[in-house]
Amino acid sequence: MTVHDFLWRGLLPLQVLLGVWALYFGFRRRPLGSSFFSGVIVDELLLILQALLGLAVFAEGARPDALHFLYGGLVVIILPIVYFYTNQRPRAGIWLGVTLLFMAGLIIRAYTTRGV
């Protein structure tokens, strides 16, 4: 088992945890605090690390389905896009929460297209 294969097991619950956290604050109309955004930064850095490790595994000869690259690429870029779109808006928590839960689904789909 590679680090790339192992890391998704930690990223999936992190997406769900951050997504539920954001939705909780969003529905209560409370601003997301610095603790949440620190978690999001760590999450994004781990996603970038996951992508780089995936490229290393690809360079070693692994050949996943083409959709694996689509899902992996979306997981890396979607959160910054939604963050900059919703920054300082009243419902930012809801948008970010739905996005993070959607990303959890993308991580599951990427796992199913990893190839063997």
C-alpha cells in the first residue's frame, strides 16, 4: 500500500467533518472562525500532497482510469474556487459545507476509479 493509497482514508473523514462544521455554522448564520479556516488550509495542503503523490505513483507505472485524474483534479481546485466566490457572504458556511461534502463524494469516486 502506497502513501497515496493510504492518505485518502484520512482525507475522506476530514472532508465530512469540515463539511458538517461549515453547514452547522451556515444554518445558524454564524461566521466561520479561524479554527475552521485553519482546518480548510490543512485540508487543501493534504489534497495537494495527495495529488503530487498520485503523480509519483503514476510515474512509477500505475495506470488508473482517466476519470481518476478528473476527480482528483476537481478535488484540488474546487475548494479554493468556492472559497473565493463565497468569501464574506452571509451563506458562506452553507456553500462551503455543501462543497466539502461534494468533495467527499469525489474522493470516494476517485477511489473507485483507481485501478489495481
